[in-house]
Amino acid sequence: MKYIGAHVSINGGTEKAPQNAEGIGAKAFAMFTRNQRRWVSKPLTGKNITQFKENCKSGGYDPRHILPHDGYLINLGHPEEDGLEKSRTAFLDEMQRCEQLGLQYLNLHPGSHLNKMDPYHCLERIAESINLTLDQTAGITAVIENTAGQGTNMGHRFEHLARIIGNVRDKSRIGVCLDTCHTYSAGYDIKTAKAFENTLQEFDNLVGLSYLKAMHLNDSKKNFGSRVDRHESIGKGSLGIEPFKFIMNNPHFDHIPMVLETPDQSIWEEEIRLLYSLIE
């Protein structure tokens, strides 16, 4: 069973997310739990929490198919103490919000070395940031998103993901979200079924398919290996439709949230129908 959705708005309150997902025919969804461009946001209210859970129940959304995303300011590998402390505090707050909402995952961008520290030291710092947060929370899995490798961002190589996971103490609460655009832009070929199979095998060898907890489904505006993160609507970019046909017919992607982050929100409902139509 495939669970396809999109990253929906929380304008008007976190509790609006399930209704927004339902409105586009989504079986899964992603969301922010707070303003993604601020360090500090007001706490969730009892009403936010209760209504969110009720709306999830009425829409038929299981926590296993909801993928909250952390804020854009957070850099868990920040080379400077002030930035690192602010990032860790914000990440803990986001984890605690997920606990309050009864969720199971928090999707995160790993972090960046900003050309101010050794990249591999940065990976170890990211893992330690995750360890500190997991120690102070319960029940939430940190889901690392692979990146395109733009600028000084870490996480564009499977080896990076493996190194972070290797340094996380509680292996039961760590996972990976593979983004199709990022994977291709980072230099992993997924354009054909055979190429995708080979890349998936490489991921399994280096990281382990057991850690695959979610997917972001995006075509790419840029070409293979560009290291540039620019999403495109499904089938309209350099990836084309074949990779998504492979995903929709491969059992490795069953029962996990698969979320659109494509640029034209007005066609999300159409894109969801398109993806389901690819099932043979």
C-alpha cells in the first residue's frame, strides 16, 4: 500500500493540516509544527493539540503516515557555539511538539559546516545533537533527509547518512527520508528502473533499507549531479516520469509517508492522482 501526500499549510493553526491534506486527496502529509523561519514560536495550545488529533482521526491519518518537518534555521552541525545552541534548543522544541501532537517522526535537514569546520567533525556534531534531543524525548524518530549537496550542506552522500546513524546511540529512533530531486542532483542516478535499483542497492549496502522511513517525491529543475536543490512538478523536470513509476511499483516504498514538495501547489491533487495511476 502506498501513502502519497504533500507538505500542507498550517495557516490558521496546526490543526488545519489534516483538513488541508484531505482536501487534496492525500493519504499522507507533511507539515511544520510551528513557524519554520523563526527561532521561537508560541506553544501549542490544548485546543491545537486536541483538534489536530480529532482531525487526523476523522481524516483517517495514522501517525505513521505524517511527516512533520523541522524549521529552516536549524543547523545541528553548526560550527559556532551560539548557532549550535540555538539550533539544538529549537530542535528539542520541535521534537516536544511532535510528542504533544501524538506523532512518530520529525524530518530534519542534517546541517552545514559553513566552511568553518572539518566536514566529518560536522557529521559527528549532527549525531551528538540528535543524541541530546533523543535523550530528552520519547517515542519520536529523527528522520534525516538526504540533501542535494548545495553549498556546505552535509548529507548528500550515503556515507554521510551512515556516519550520522553510526554515531546515534538509539538506533530504534533514527531513520532516513530520501528526496528524489536531492538524490539525483547529488549524483545518484535514479532516472531509469535499472539505475534506481542500483542506487537503492548502494543505499542498502551503506545505510540499510531498514532505516528508510519516508520519501519526498520531487522532479528536478536541474540536471544530474548538479548539486543544486530546485524542485519541479512530477514528470516536468530532468527526472521525468520513469523514477516515479519505479517507486509506485516497488514494495520497498510500501507503508511509508511519501510527500510531494513540488512547486505548483494548485496541481498537488492532480499529481497525487497521477502517481497512483502509475501502479501496475
